[in-house]
Amino acid sequence: MKQFLSRSSSLTTLQRRFAHLNILRNSSFATLTDKDITQFESLLGPNGILTGDAVEPHNSDWTKKYHGHSKLVLKPKTTEEVSAILRICDDKRLAIVPQGGNTGLVGGSQPVFDEIVLNFSRMNQIIDFDESYGIITCEAGCILQDLHTYLNAKGYLMPLDLGAKGSCQIGGNLATNAGGIHFIKYNSLHANCVGLEAVVPGGRVLDNITTLRKDNTGYDLKHLFIGAEGTLGAITKCAILCPPLPKFRHLCLVSCRSFEQVLKILRSAKHELSDILQAVEFMDGNAMETTLSQLNFKNPFESRLYPFYALVEVASNREGTETPDRLYELLGSADDLIIEGVVAQDETQLSHIWQIREEIASAYIKRGYTLKYDLSLAPEHFYKIVDDTRDVISRSPTFTANEKHSIAVTGYGHIGDGNVHLNVCIPGYDDHDLQDRLSGLVDGYVFEYVRKARGSVSAEHGVGLQKAQYLNYSKSENMIHYMKEIKRVFDPHGIMNPYKVLPDAK
Amino acid sequence: MKQFLSRSSSLTTLQRRFAHLNILRNSSFATLTDKDITQFESLLGPNGILTGDAVEPHNSDWTKKYHGHSKLVLKPKTTEEVSAILRICDDKRLAIVPQGGNTGLVGGSQPVFDEIVLNFSRMNQIIDFDESYGIITCEAGCILQDLHTYLNAKGYLMPLDLGAKGSCQIGGNLATNAGGIHFIKYNSLHANCVGLEAVVPGGRVLDNITTLRKDNTGYDLKHLFIGAEGTLGAITKCAILCPPLPKFRHLCLVSCRSFEQVLKILRSAKHELSDILQAVEFMDGNAMETTLSQLNFKNPFESRLYPFYALVEVASNREGTETPDRLYELLGSADDLIIEGVVAQDETQLSHIWQIREEIASAYIKRGYTLKYDLSLAPEHFYKIVDDTRDVISRSPTFTANEKHSIAVTGYGHIGDGNVHLNVCIPGYDDHDLQDRLSGLVDGYVFEYVRKARGSVSAEHGVGLQKAQYLNYSKSENMIHYMKEIKRVFDPHGIMNPYKVLPDAK
């Protein structure tokens, strides 16, 4: 038998970064053996597994916050292989974590201890595009950008668009119910996923792949898997309703002195432009400044920086001046709210402005260790939580004056949907003591604020590992009771993505 | 103690109309006693219950196909009362059927035997309208038309519109995941219901009422209740995302010689008008003729009748000629496909044309006993099933020549979403023998056709009693297995709307 596991790879150490979460490895799970690995290799072939150093990229996330200890990555090519894997794992009590593009922000797709990683990169086939309804059917490992490229050539686009589109996979998008910049126009994946295939522990395949637009036969189980973050089963295929590609897009970026002015522009845009409104996004001055400086982007307003920015995009299928005229009319009527505005004059300018907005997350990660909060809040709380968090840090005796000076607090996000991304960033990744003190203060403060404001502690990123202990801040005891019952139905041994979402479901 | 139940009201007879379904009353259910009724009366007050003759309208449906034997209607006013009712019913094993406006078509909201009827007509309050996202929060008993009227005054509309809107209730719409004429524009209730409150057997309240647009904290349980037809619990409140009311609507009705010509117009409309397309509906010549004659409507084409008709509606918020021009352009480019067309010149004409389409179902029910099938099918099967059903009947030795002549077979529906309503109608309601022979032939033929064509036996009406035995024609064994498991989680004693959707779930 081949030796895959070195003797030194013991699993006794709970990694430092999760110490405050008090997670213990579930002792009912088996520990992977060479015999197990041989069995998986004979199932998937030598290209179907990764061991040793090749596993490492799958143990960590791109924000450098989550680090697992998996010894094995499985790369199935078919639903049947996923089914066989989940039958073996369930039989042997081997825990497993499905991982898409690994672009999540809440530790949902990394192993915590020695869970096997279920990787979908070899399940990346587009199966069909149904022109009569605009429905694409594909495997879970398709990269979102690849789906956009394929659809654009046919005059369609994916209803979902987000900064990580070059790496994230549609299966992961579905598992986390990702939102993104076009949510205001095209709604959620619950709205646009018309068919789904998933495999559950024990290996049963739930085949609900269909291109029917309407199907009211029994409970719509696919919605359970959308947003379950791989804790109920693994999504293997999907059918997504795709809107026609708007032929003409017009984008403006405006700057404002106060957040209230941004809100007024938002209200006007929703009211006046609703039928052509494609996106309304927000960023504060810190987000703009950090993105420009970290990524060397050109400032659309030359060297001038402002406290608040809003992006408004409209689109239509019709050439002519009506659509841009309506955008200009909105800007004209909001003249007293806007310090300065630009309207993209061509695709290059449009892409440049979008790039600034979409790369904010990357810019902060480049700057250093970043606490990331993804919150749904009513308009009156949307930016107040950013101001208040900044205030709490500046008044805290926990930090030195220099430390306070180095901590950046920013708010940006999908203001049209009430979804703010609050980021708190310290330069570099080495000061673990400061990282712990910062998260110790801010985590509790932010989640408690959201609970009181009746918001959601996860608007679009999911719960993952980060927010599992805060689930009851947004969901009632009765709701959580039934979530646990449903977890038990699909995953009685708790092997699917353990420690996440409902850590004490067993 | 008051005497509510007469001694003669025994429950030994299974009503004739369900004889072919072979349903037996579940013997684990208790039989209602006067003591039970007194308990409910003391809970809800004298206006909170109906007994005796007042129950009868709740025992039958408007198509005169389903007749139950309930002795008691409960009319709670609050969620707390619903909770108390479902605690009592679960404790005593009293079966109960939630009933909204009782406008369903599949026997989903009528009792089969002596189930208590849970009526929502006193829970009809609009709780809130959130202008920032256009979200209405209301109780389950609100009538759809009332919600439209309330919202229209604020410049919004419900995303759902259907012929029964004057009677149907939003709770029933959600429980059946009703589709309707604007599905192509605004998508399903899974897409538009952002918050839901439901009460499950035992009385637990699942409060997920929220006006947040995004909330990814845990499994999205509300989707289980949307389309569960009251078999998991009773929906008590909801929050629905409402689109702005399009200010200007333009509607055309065209007639065609062949169904293929209708399909070509549909494809052009979807391709050219996608951003302004509000509805694409279809009806055949028999539907037009029957509706005009039964309801004395004026023929938009004077006395001329054609084999096929399509309605195309576009809408925008912008006055001016662009939107109607695009509709006229479409009609111009489809000139060789159209025999004759009319464009509504004002609101009266627009309403008149819509009324014809929306009253087809009523017209057939007025004509007589109607088998109603609500199917999702690919375009190539959409009308073929109508032709084939007509053919099967005409070739069948089961019917006399006179009977064949009296049977009307029609197809109409939401062609933009692939949803055909196949109706088979015989004049009057008295010939029970012919009714049985007809359903005996057509039920099996139609559902088998749909199974082979990989369609859905229920596009938007639900499963109810009518299609419970055909669920496996559209859903796999594994899917049905987990549906039953979920039924068991929420309703372990099977008291919620028994005999429907998953009749052997216990």
C-alpha cells in the first residue's frame, strides 16, 4: 500500500486562529487512513486525488484567516463519483467539506480539522443552453466568469455577478446563495435557479434538474440546498435562468458630502429609473482611497477624494438617447446632492469604474488582516454602524494611539438591497495579538448592533464558521430547531461540512 | 354543552366523486366532538367558528368536483389563535385543512372527510408597506385584489396577478406557489416572498417575517412552505417584494392560423422586447369561442373567429412613443404570421381583452363539468398534447358520437413560461357516468404524456388531491423520499391537510 500520510501529521493542535471559537474535533468522526485514500484513488484514478503539499492551497482561504488540516482532496468528474464518495464517507464517518472556488469570506469552504476536501474543478462542463427560456444547465464546478463568457456570446448573461467571478464556481455561488452587484435587477439565486442536482450523505442523488419554468409538484427541495453552505449535501449540477444581455449600459459615479445625500439619490434612482435600473452601489471615501492606493487604479476624479460615492447603472436593449437621457435627468434633478459626477463615455471607462467597486475587497486584503462583516440593515442603520464601529474603536482603551491610527474602518456594498460590507483592517498579517484584540472587540459589538436593529448578520456571504455562534442573532429558536431537524434528515451522522452553520446540530 | 353535531352526520360514506382515488379515512384521526367544538368556541369566540349549514360552502370547490364532510370551520384572528388551534389539533389528532379563498383547482383546500377547516378571512390586515424596498407585509387572509388596490395607490403592484384575484387570498397563493399572468415579468413567489410567518402542528410559530432584501443565515425554511399546500403548517403572515406599477401598458391581441406561428411570435417577443415584456399569453379558438358565448363578451374581431390567439403586453414607466413603437415594430415584422391583430387603444379596451383571457376558466366551469390540467411542457409539446387529447377522445369507443360532439377540448395559458392549461369539458354537471368515463380515459393519458415528455403534472396549481397519485410522474423516488421525511419533521401525526400532496407520508 502506498504511504500518503506522514507520521508527523498528527491532528492534536487546534489552530491558533480559532482558539476563541472553542471548537473541538467531533470525536465520532473517523481519522483518514492510507487504506481510505487507496480506496478513493481506485475510485477516482490518480488524477482524482491530491495528497501532501498539493492539499495546502485547499486548507486556507484567500483572506488568510482560516486554516484547516485536511490531508486529502477528492476531485470527482461525475455525479456518480460524488455519490460513491458520499456513500463511503457516510459509511466510514469520514467528515467532508465541499469546496468550490474557495473565494468565500466566512470560513465555510475550508476544513477546520482533518475533513476531506471535495473539489469540483473537474466538474466544469456546460451541459445545455435552452434558448426558449434562456436557461443554462451546467455542472457545479463551472467558473462564474466562464458562464458569463459563454452566455454573452449568445446574447445572455448570468443573473449573478460579483468581484470573485474569475475564480468562484456556480456550485459555491448556489451553496452560499451569493448576491452580488446585479441582485437589485435580477434578484437572488432562489429566484433564478430553476433546477438543481445534489448528492446527500449516503450517496442518494436528488435529481431535480429541469428546464421547466414552473413546477409545483411537492416541496421545492432545491431551495434547502441554496444557501445551506454544503451542510446538507453537495450540489453537482444546476439549471439557471439567464436574462438577455442588455445591449446598452450607462454608468455614473457620483460623490456626496453626506450619507443622507447618497440615500436621497438611491430613492430617486429607484423611483425614477426602476425599469432600467441595473445596479446601485455605494462606497465610502476610505474604500475609494484604499482601492486606488493599494491597486494603483486611476482616480476617476483626478486627485480629488470625497467622503461618499454612489454608482448608478442603467441598461436597455434599445439604442438611442432615451436611457442615457433618463440617467442625466436623474443627475440633473439631484444636482444639489452631488459634489461631482462622471458618466462613463465608453466600455473602458465603464469597466474602470466597476473595477474600483469590485476590487475593494481585494484592496483591503492586500493592505492587511481584515475583519469582514456582511450585513443587511435598514437604510437608517446602513452607514451608522460604520460610524459607530469607528467610534467604538477610537474610544477603546484596548488599543494604543498608533494602533488606532493604523486601523481602517470602511463601509461599502449593495446599497440598493440594504447590504453593507463593513470592513475593519489592520496593515499586514503578523500582529496576531492586535488581530485578536480587534476581533474580540468588534465581533461582539457589530453582531449585537445587528441583532438590536433586527438586521441580518449575513446578507450574502453565509454563516460558515465565522457566524455559526451568531445564528440566533438573526433567527429565532423555533427556526433553528427546525433547521437542525432538517440537517438530521439529510445528514444524520453530521459528516457534511461539520462545525459550520449549525455546529451543534447533532 | 351546546349540541353542534347532529346524530345523522355520520362519516361512513366516501363521496362518490373520489371513489376512483381509493382513499380511506385515516383511522388514527379523532372524530370531532361537541366538547372539542366548545373548546374552540371558547378560544375564538362565537364569531370565530362556523357549524351546521354555514360550513357547507367550505366543503366544496367552485368547479363542483370536490366535496368534503367537515362539521366545523375555525376563523382565527391572530397568529396566537392559529398556534392554539394547531396545538389542540395535534394533541387530539384532529385533522385540519387550511383554506384561503377556496379558488384552487386540484382539491387542495377542501376537506376530504371530516377535517376541520381553518379559514383565514378574519386575518386580512395589511401590516406595513416599506417604501425603501417596496415590500408589503400583511396577514395571510388578505385578498389579492385588495393588495393590488392598496399598492396601486402607492405606485406599486403585487408581482402576482391571476383570474381569481377577487377571491383568492395571499396565504393560499403562497401555499400553492400560484403563478399567474405576470410570472414571465416578475417571476415566482419563491422569488418575491422575502418574509414568511407560519405555524406548524403542535403550535410552534416560525417567525421569519422580515423586510430585509437579503438574509443568508441558515436554511431558508420559508421556501418549504411556499408550494407545500398547507401540508406542513399554516401560513399566517408574509412580506412580499412589490415592483413599481408600470405607468404605461400596451397590449395587442393577434390571431394565427397555426400554433407554430404563435411560437414564432413568442420567440420574437422574448428576443426583441425582453426588457419591456409584461405578459405573453395564449388561447386557442375553442377557448375564445366558449368565453365569448358563455359570458356574452364582445369579440375584439367582430364576429370573426380564428384557430389561435396570442396576447402580448409591454409596459414602461416612460410616456412617449418608444414602448408602443417597439410593439408595433414587432407586429410589423411578424406580419406574415398574423391573420389579424388589435392593439388596445385605451384602458377599457385593454381591460376587455385581458378579461377574455382571465375568464376562460370561469367560462368552461359555466359550460359544465371540466377536467382541468395545468402542465409545464417544452414548446414542441405545448399544444401537441391538446391535439392528441382531442384525438384520443375522438378515437375512443368509450363515448357515443353525440357525447364526442359535446366534449370540448381546449388549450390556453402562460405560453411565455411553457405552462398550458388543458381543459376537457362536458356540458352540465349531471351526467356522472360520462364524467367518470371521461376522467378515466383522459387522466391517465395526459399524465403519462407529461411523464414521457419530462414535463410537470402541476405547473402552478399544485398537487392537492387530484394529482397526489401522479407525483412520481414529475419527481423521482429519492425526491419523494425526502419530501416525506420533511413532512414527518413538521407534522409527525399527519394532521395537516391529510390525503393531499403526499398521501402516504405517514
